[in-house]
Amino acid sequence: MEDFVKHTKDQDDNKSEKARLSGQHEVLVDAMGGISKAVVAPLDTSKSGLRILDSGTADGRWILDLDNFLSPFGVKHTYVGTDIDSNLYPSSPPSNISFQNQSIREPFPEEWNGTFDLVHQRLVMAAAPPSTILSVVERLMGLLKPGGWLQLMEADTTGSSEEIAGNGPALKEFLRYPPLLSQAGGMGPNLARDLADTLKKVGMKNVGEEKVPSMHGAKNQNPKLKEKSIDSLCGAVPPLMMGVKMMLPHEYDEGKAGTLQARLRKELETQGGQTNILVVWGQKM
């Protein structure tokens, strides 16, 4: 992950990566039914005064959009966004939103423990190795107040090629690699499907999960998101194949890797495709 962060910084000062992450955010939020439904955990966000952490915040769009949605109703919370690259953070956030560098592999500031009502993390767990899912969940749970909620979102990849009717060969090829990388990193073949059990193992209660289908390209019914939904997947090809080359050299084919992005874009433009996200939540007692 650090290698890819350096690559995007050197390439164009993160401009393309910011655009990809912003589009990915919009596609996922739309798939969930809009920003009003972005908090699936049964937490009442309509009353001011909550303290909310977004782990792996990237450009901060999740907390910025949530704040923009709630503010017109007179609802104000304190938001903290953490990531490993400060170059992605917005330049002038509102006074109730702050950002701080923090890896999920490392202990969070001790003074944060037991201070958050909600900890949210989306599509970050693959960056955990050599840490384990269990150790990351324990760190995140430690940040919560008693009664606070942890909400995790990860790609549900195992079996995607077989389970999702209508996906073409390029998307199937794309979806074949994440389980292999997850397994090679010691996270199991589908870390998303292990999350609910992990939350239970660390003692969290009221654990729930929900699968969110995300449509791309021709299958996305929102005309404003068709191109962004394509870019969000195609932009993930370079870091994915970089990981395959480093961790799974026996699976890496220079010819296929070099054409996958173009093949995937053409396929999504013509027939579209679907990926699945698993949302998992639990409460600290």
C-alpha cells in the first residue's frame, strides 16, 4: 500500500487517485441508498454531540458528505478522519472536522480510547498485513465508548465470478485476484465474510451484516455515475496488479496485466458489471 501511495504522489500529485476515490465514494453511497443511509449501524445520528471516526478516510468525502447532510437540520458532530497520506486530505475542512495520519497497523493515540460513538472504516482492511483482522478490530473497538458502534465495509469477493450473473470475462479476471492476495497476506480468502465472526470474537454485541450490490458502467442506472463507476474499478487495476506482481509472481502475466484495464473499461461500457460490498456492524458493551 505504501508503494502505491508513493506512486500516485509521484505520478500526478495524487490528482488521479483523488478523482478515483471521490468517484468510488459516490458510487458506493448511491448503492447504499444515499448519504442518509450511509450509517447502517443502529446509531441515532439525528442528535448533536456524537464523536465519529472515519478510519482510512482518504479524501474525507464520507465525513464531509455526512456533515453536509446533517448540518441543515442543526445537527453537529465532531468528526476525525485518519489515513496514512495527508496529501489526500481536504485543504479547508469545517472546524468540527479534523484529520490525522494514522495506520490501522499501529496503536491509535491512547487519549482516543473510549471516546468515539461511531468508528467507520471502508475498503481498508486489505492494507492490514502483517497485522491480522482480529488485531485491527480490537484496536478499532478500543476507540469506542460503551454502547458505541463499529461499522466496517469490505468487498465480498469469494465466489463473485460465479455468483454474479452477467459479469464479463474481464471483470471476472479482476475479481479473481483480491481473494488470492488476501490469502497470501494471511487474511483468508474473503476477509469480508470473516468480519462478523471477528466482531463476535472480540466481544461485540448486536452484530449484523448486509450485502450491498454496486453496479458499474452500463448496469448503473444513475447517468451521472456511469462513468465514475467505471473509473472506480478501472483505477483500481494498477495497484491490484502491482500487488499481484509483488506477492503472487506465479499468477502474474505481463501481457494480461498490461491490457486488463483497457479490457475492463470496454466491457463495463458495453455490458456493465456488478461487485458486492459487505457492511458489518457491532456494538461495544
